[in-house]
Amino acid sequence: MSSLRTSTADELAEVLRKHASYLRGDGGGVRADLRWADLSSANLSHADLRSANLSHANLRLADLSYADLGHADLSYADLRLADLSYADLGHADLSYADLRRANLAGTGSCFAKLGEYEVWVLPTHTRIGCQYLPNEDWIGLTSDSADSMAEGARDWWEMYRDTVLSLIQVAERQRLSTDSKEKVS
């Protein structure tokens, strides 16, 4: 197991500057590699972290409000108590991320504990237990397909399918509403 990397505010600012160049396609730009970084309580509000690698990062209590995290790798990240309000999480990889008590207001995301599984519904993907799939895959999931995921998954899916699909519909409506508001601005 790797230990967390610490960075000074200046080092983090340099990573973000190089990442911005990378996103623009400028020479010298480098994709942000913040794997295993200790960013607890960091102020990353409004940061453009699209496609950044934040896997295993400690983002506990971090301010990521209004951050663009589209396509970012947040797998295994500790996001407990993080402020993700109005952050763009579209296509972010949140596999095994810990989002307990994170503020997800305005993200088109929601959390539910249904039976023995935690369900995280995001604008484009949903995680049920350890299964992290695009929303379209959950919408098309059959009882037979669920049966191959885990012991008891078929029964769980048959019991909670309508609830999960309703949560996905709400997230989709919120995402479409946010997208249309952005186009008007």
C-alpha cells in the first residue's frame, strides 16, 4: 500500500497550471496526476480537473464545489464530507470512492441505502454495492443478468429495480435541466 503524497500549495498550483495547459492542448501541458495525494481540506472550488487522476486521493473535507471533474479518475478516493456541490461528475470514475456525507447538491446525484446495498446515482453512472455501470446498463439490466453479479442480486434487483430506475430518472432530469440552463447562459 502506498502512503499519501503531500504537496505545498505552490506545488498543487503548478500541477493545476500544467493540467490546464494539457486540457488546452498546449505544449508542456501534463495531465494532473494526483494519485495518492493528500488533498484533505484543500480548496479546489471551481477547479478544472477534467480527466485528472485522483485515484486513492484523500479529498476528505475538500471544497470541490463547482469543480469540473468530468472523466476524472476518482476511484478509491476518500471524499467523505467533501463539498461537491454543483460539481460536474459526468463520466467520472467513482468506483469504490467513499462519498459518505459528501455534499452532492446540484450534481444530479443521490445516495440511497436499499437493503444491504448502498446505491450512488450519478448523472451518467450508478454504483450499487461494488458494481459501477453506466445508467443505460442498469436501465436494461434483467433479473437473469443481475443473478450473475452476486449471490442474492437477482432477488435484490427484483425488489428494488423500480426504485433504482426512479432515482436514475431523477438524476437524468436534473442533468438535462442543468445542461439546458448552461446553454441559455
